[in-house]
Amino acid sequence: PPRLRSFPSALLPVHQQLHLQSVKLLKFAYDTTLIGLISGGDESAYRWESDHRVSWCSQNNLDLEEQSPTFPHHPVRLPFTIVDSFCFLGSITQDLKWELNISSITKKAQQRLFFLRQLKKFNLPKTMMVHFYTAIIESILCSSITVWYAAATAKDKGRLQRVIRSAERVIGCNLPSLQDLFASRSLKRAKKIVADPSHPGQNLFVPLPSGRRLRSIRTKTSRHTNSFLPSAVGLINRARSPTD
């Protein structure tokens, strides 16, 4: 099956262009990630592009982040490491499951509950505690929620919902559930896609002849049905009243 392979971090310039369509360059702050789609065991495109990056770094006196070598016969002796999970704005596993990512989110949110409890001890007004929760804890729970929520297990969703219930007990009021957070974020993101003609997913939001609803996206698996785009179409349809 196709695999994703990542490239070690380096301060590669923004103006450098990729030469092959199967390889993508992602930049975040000072970190650079080169991702290649390996299909049918053919790694030539990815290796060619990585060789090109290594040569550029060598010529411009830039050092690559060292990793344990697993491909000692690589032409430029660039160390590669094949891993089961990869951290890139969240944890991505080889089988596209989200347990590690949700465990990380849960741990961060639980740690921040401590500060919410401290504010309670200092008798901070309830409104201020809700603002704190929204900015400091809810923001963590919603990190990439439109991507992982549909594929998350009921057990993992329950872990995150327990964090919300703990915050409710501390503050003393009801807070949006995890399902509500997913729905609101998905709807907001979907509306931006619909309004953006340059977005590659806009053509999936096709209005029916009536103009009031969108055509449902055909799916063959429950995982696809519950993923972002089909779910977003359903959310938009439910949000639109018959008089729109």
C-alpha cells in the first residue's frame, strides 16, 4: 500500500520549488518536512527530491537534523527512519488511527484543568472562568478536531468528554459537548470552503436544483461517511432553514 515518508528537518528556503508531483514540501515556523507518496515500492521520486535537498543544504552550509541511519546505502548517506507514528501538528500513525493524538490532547487538557481549579480557589467570576476555559482548554480539545473526530473511537471520545465534565464541575455551568465542538468547527470550516473558489474541495459542495440544500457525497464506507467533507455537507443542510 502507499506509504508516507518524511524528510529530516532543515532550514530550507521558501523559494525552492519541488520538481515532482508525488512529493510535497511543508513548512511550519523554522521546521521543514518533505513528504513523499511511496506507491508500488517505487521510492525513486522521493529519493531524487531528497537528494536534491541534501545537495542544496551542503552547498549552502546548512546541517540536517541527524537521525538513526536505516538506509546506509543511500547515495548521499542521508539517514532515514521508518516509524509507526509521526508528530506533525499532532500525532499521525501509520494505520491512520488517533489514539496517540487523543492521548496527547487529553494529557494537555488535564494539566490545564489545574489552573482552572486555582482560579476557582481565588473566587474568579464564573464568566471569566468560562473565558479561560474556552481559550486555554477548549482550544486544545478542538485542535484539528475536524480531522480526527470522525475516526476516533467511542472510548477516546469519552476520555475527552470527561475533561469537559470536570471543567463543568469546577466552573459550575454547562459547556459545549465534544460533539457540539466538532459540529460548530466543521460547519465554520465548510462555509469557508464554500465561499472560496480557489479551494480544491469546493466542487464537492454541489447545490441541488432547489438551491436550498447541497447534494450528499456518495460514500462506500462508514469511515468515509463520517469524515469531514460528507459530514460538512450534512451539517450545512441541517443548518439551512426551508426559507433560505
